Amino acid sequence: MSCGVGGSSCETPRRRGAFVVLGILALIFIALSIFSFLKSRGQVTPDTVSFGPYKATDGKRVFQAYNCMGCHTMVGNGAYLGPDLTKEYRRAGPAWLAAFLPSAGGWPTNAAVRAQLLDPNQQADAGSDSIDAYLKKFPGAAERIERRGGGTTMMPNLPLTRDEIGQLIAYLKYTSAMNTEGWPPKVEVEGLDHRLQLAHGTVAAAPAPAPSAAPGPASAALDPAAHGAQLVKDNGCLACHATDDKRLVGPGWGGLYNAKVALADGSTVTADDAYLQESIRQPNAKIVAGYPTGVMPAYGTLLKDDEVNAIVAYLHTLEKQ
Ligand code: HEC
Ligand code: HEC
């Protein structure tokens, strides 16, 4: 060929070839750079995601204000005390989150999540008001209820308002919708199995039922107050109510029975059995002064009459502290 032994004519075509390759690589680099700035990469933006009236952008502020990242990771950033929350909404869904976030250190039970599904925002977001359909759609919620429901958690009980909870759900919905290319990796430990038995458990403060703490069929034979203590735990009431007179989302129950309750309309009522039953079945019939309307789920369709009576019997036993 033209490029003989020791010939310098080889140099020119080689150099030309190198420039061509370099030019192609530069073009690919520029094209990819432009592509990475395109809006149409299928990535959601937070201003397009909401949960009911709540916006993901507001939820991000709540997430920062409570320093959730001080304990949790989000898309790889943050701390490792609590689990990664990037895909939490997709796993557990809005009703489980609404039952968990304000809870007094307890994991939601089936009944607590079902009560959240009475909320129209929840129904619209989850696409159904049936707990069975919900658990099918969000298997992570079913798994959490089955493995931890009713147990105590290490997550601190934060003083979140109802609006803040809605906003946090919107934010977690947004992060779940982000394309994170498979992040976070699937956790390979049996972390969901552990249940903490902390000494300060809220229900443990109630008079202890029969020493054979065997749950299940035996619980029907318990006396009504002990049955009621179990029911308020299972139905997520303790997410909002303290068993002493502390204010949480709702008023504390300590010393409530037969006390005078000031209502939002300026009148006063005695907390007798009829009032307590009504407060559980139709909480919006009478609103306690200083508390919001429409926050407590109406348990009328969820609890049977004897269950409401058992809860009222339990409320009789709670004293002011
Ligand atoms: C002081 C540390 C701390 C802070 C602050 C904190 N968390 Fe947690 N959180 C935890 C721990 C620890 C767990 C796991 C609890 C357990 O396994 O008992 C947890 C669990 C959770 C879970 C359930 C996770 C699952 O997969 O079941 C959610 C959801 C959650 N936190 C949301 C939040 C949000 C939202 C905030 C901020 C508003 C927040 N956390 C602030 C420590 C914290
Ligand atoms: C999502 C939060 C929430 C849950 C869950 C909840 N409540 Fe309430 N509850 C409230 C709020 C807020 C009020 C005060 C407003 C009102 O009067 O409806 C209240 C009021 C009450 C009152 C009247 C208290 C008083 O001082 O007069 C009773 C009794 C009561 N709830 C019982 C229950 C029982 C029993 C359950 C579970 C079966 C339950 N609540 C679940 C938020 C909640």
C-alpha cells in the first residue's frame, strides 16, 4: 500500500481518522447534554402532584420543618435511623400513612386504616372505599398491618396537624412517582418483623385485663372495659387521643366520663353514656370547643353497638392525671 516501511505518509490518514472519531464523540456528548435538560424525560415535577387539596410542594416544606431527613433517607440523602421513604407511598398508600403519621408511637391496624378510608380525599386517591381493594392495591400496607399492626414503634409521635399530614402524603406521592432508576434497592433484611415492646405503651397504662394475655377468641370473654381497651387500640383511636388528659389531635380521655364538656357552639354537655356513644358514632354532631370539625372519622358504620358500649365502659375507667 501507500503506507510503506518507515513512510511518513501513514501519519495523515491516522490523524484524520482520530479527528473524525473525536468529532462523533463530541456530537454524542452535546446531544446527551441537551437531552438531559429536556422536560419530557418522563420525570414528574412536584407542582403537578397533589393529594386532595394538598400540594406536594407544601409537603416538602413540612418534611423539612420536622427534619424527617434527620432520621430517614430520601432518594439516597439523609440518615439511616428510619427506613428510606422514597417509595413509601407506593408501598403503603395514603390511608396507611394517614393512620400512621399522627399515631402515638403505634403501628396502624386493619381497623385504623379502614377508618381513614371514610375520608373522601382518601377514597378519591386510593380509588376505593373498601379496605380489601385498598390492601390489594397497596400490598405494603397489608404486609405492615399483618406483621406489625398494633405494635409499638420507635418513630417519635410528632405533633402533626391534619393539613400537614395531607401535605406530607402529597409529597410522598410525588417522590414515589419519581423515576429513580430502581433506587432504593430492595432491603434484604427481615426488618418488618421486629416489634418493640416499650414500657410506656399507651394502652399498657390501662387497667390490665386477665393475666393470660392471649389475644383472639378469648378476648370476647373479657369484661367490657378490657374489651374496650383492646378496641381503641385496634381502631386507631390512640393515634388522636391520649388516655390521660393530654391534648393530642383530639381531647384526652382521662376524667372525661361525667365531666362537663364545653362545646364549640358555646353550650355545655355532661359526658354521660349517651354523649360518649354519640361522640364515637357521629363525632360531628357535637364538636368540643377548641377542636376542628370533620377530623375524627365517624365510627357508626365500623363499630357494632356492643363494641361502642365496651369502649364507653373503658372510658369510665380512665381518670384524670
Ligand atoms: C427521631 C427520628 C425520626 C424522625 C425525626 C422521623 N422519623 Fe419516621 N421513623 C423513625 C424510625 C426509627 C422509624 C422505624 C420505626 C420502627 O421500625 O419501629 C420510622 C418510621 C417511619 C415510617 C414508616 C416506615 C415503614 O416503612 O413502615 C414513616 C412513613 C415515617 N417514619 C415518616 C416520617 C416522616 C414523614 C417524618 C417527618 C415528618 C419522620 N418520619 C420523622 C424515626 C424518625
Ligand atoms: C383522626 C383523629 C381521631 C381519631 C382516629 C379518633 N378521634 Fe375521637 N376525636 C377527635 C377530635 C379532633 C375530637 C374533638 C372534635 C369533636 O368533638 O368531634 C374527638 C372527640 C372525641 C370524643 C369526645 C371527647 C370529649 O372531650 O368530649 C370521644 C369520646 C372520642 N373522640 C372517641 C374516639 C374513639 C372511641 C375513637 C376510636 C374508635 C376515636 N375517637 C378516634 C379525633 C379523633
